[in-house]
Amino acid sequence: MINLEALVQNAVTIGISGHTNPDGDSVGACLGLSNYLKKKYPDKRVTVFMENPGEKFAYLQGYDSITTPDKELYTEFEFDIFFALDSGDAMRLGSAHKFLVDARETVCIDHHISNTGFARHIFIDPGASSTSELIYEIMSHDFIDEEIAKCLYTGIIHDTGVLRYSNTSPKTLRTVAELISYGFDFSRIIEDTFYKKTYVQNQILGRAVLESILILDGRCIFSAVDHRTMDFYGVTPEDMDGIVTQLKCTAGVECAILMYEREPMVYKVSMRSDEKVDVAKIAAWFGGGGHKRAAGFTMTGTVHDIINNVSKYVEKELDG
């Protein structure tokens, strides 16, 4: 574990970023840490960088002050210390990577087993449910308030599938119990950010499920959505959240794969699994990473080529 107070004691400028296309844990951890530092050290200048943070997280304190690449002066920052949160490797920070490289001190806090340990100060715990859980662990609880608790709760809920994934531990449940004691409407957060879908999100979900294919004797399911289909429904990568999890709910399936086209012949591949398949290991083969039961990567090729390559590794895991 790291000593947060000692790390930031002499810093005046502090930068924080998570991975590109940030999920709930990345957004929650970054804003939770930012709000905490601003409250405890009001004299320090804290800046959060993110690429494409989902609007469904706009209820979190600090969301409106997130610096994105399209904002003016984005490149004109230098930091005494820079925190990389929930990112398995430095390049996943996207355009914020330059701030990590130029910072006087660097910190990496993460729970991905595939993390490369790319900062000077490292706090990596693959046994944790989420990076938000680790952020809570290093905070002085005397300075946590309802808004900070709301951020961290959001992160934990999203990375545990509302406390139903295998990464949910007794410690996770104790942390959640402490966070909801701050009095916010925790059930509304689950409903609005995890379950509620827009009309087009439901449409693309239905399309992906309808066109899914069972392989490997019904033990694996996959679906592919090309860029033309995404354009037809008017959906973005953020709208694809939750589809692979729904595919995984198919009876008899032990591994689910969703791929959607980001650029011509370039697919984002997301994987979910039960106990037999270590999808983090498979993702690592293709330059990605994640958790044993939830991981992803980007791959170039046709849908046929990609599923042929990936399914070989899935089959080895299933039969191993």
C-alpha cells in the first residue's frame, strides 16, 4: 500500500487520469480521489483528465470540471505528481500519457492482474474488486463525505456487476456498507447507470443478441457489430456497454465475446467468462488485459479471422 498523504505533501500541482473510454470504476476512482484531495488540500491544484467520460456519470461531483482533449490548453500542464488509475499500462491513458511521462513523481493504482507496473510508486492489488476500492483504502476516512463516497460506490458497483461478479469479496461488501452509510440514494445510482438503457442501446443490444452465434459445442457465444450497423442505429462505443454481459447470461455458455468495429477492420473485443476461462490471459496474448473473468483488447482483421484466432485460446482454456 502507498502513503497518499506523504506522496502529495509537497506537491502543488496534481494530475489524475484513468484509461481511455473510461468505465464506471475509472470515472469513480478518478473523481473520488480528486474530490478528496481538493477537500483535504484546498491549496493544491488538482486536474482530472479523461477521454469520453460517459454522460451517465454526470451526477458525480467534479464531472463538469474534467479536462478532455478537445478543451483549450489541454497540453499546457505540468505536474509535481501524476496519478494513473485503473489503467493496466501507460499507453491506455491515451493523450494523458504525456503528463505521466513529464511529471516529477508518478503513481499507479490499479487492480488489473495484467498491470505492467509503469510508475515509480505502485499500488496494485488484483484481489481487489476495483480501483475505487483501493482508493477508499488509502484515504483518511475523516475527510470522506457523501460526494466522495458516491464516486467510489459507483466505481465498485460497476466493476462488480452490482456485487454479483466473483471479484466481490467480504472486504468489498464491508466497503460498500461503509460508503452507503453516507446517505446518498445508492439504489438510484444502480438503476440509472447500470440497468437503464436508451432506446437505441436496447436496439443494438437486441441486434447483437439476435445475430449471436454459439461455438465450441455451445460453451462459447460471440457477436460482432460492424461500423455500418452502429451508424445505422446511431450508437457510440459507450452504448455497447453491457452487451457482452447479457450474452454471458446464455444458459450453457462459459465464455462470451463481443466485438464491435472502431475503425475499418479494427475491432474492440470484450470478453466475459465463468471459472474455467481466464480471459485476462487470452487478452494479454493480443496486447490487451483486464481481469480473469472480464477483459478486452483491440484487434485488426475480419470478424472471421478474429474469432478463429480468439476461439483457439478459449478452447484451450475450456479443455485445460
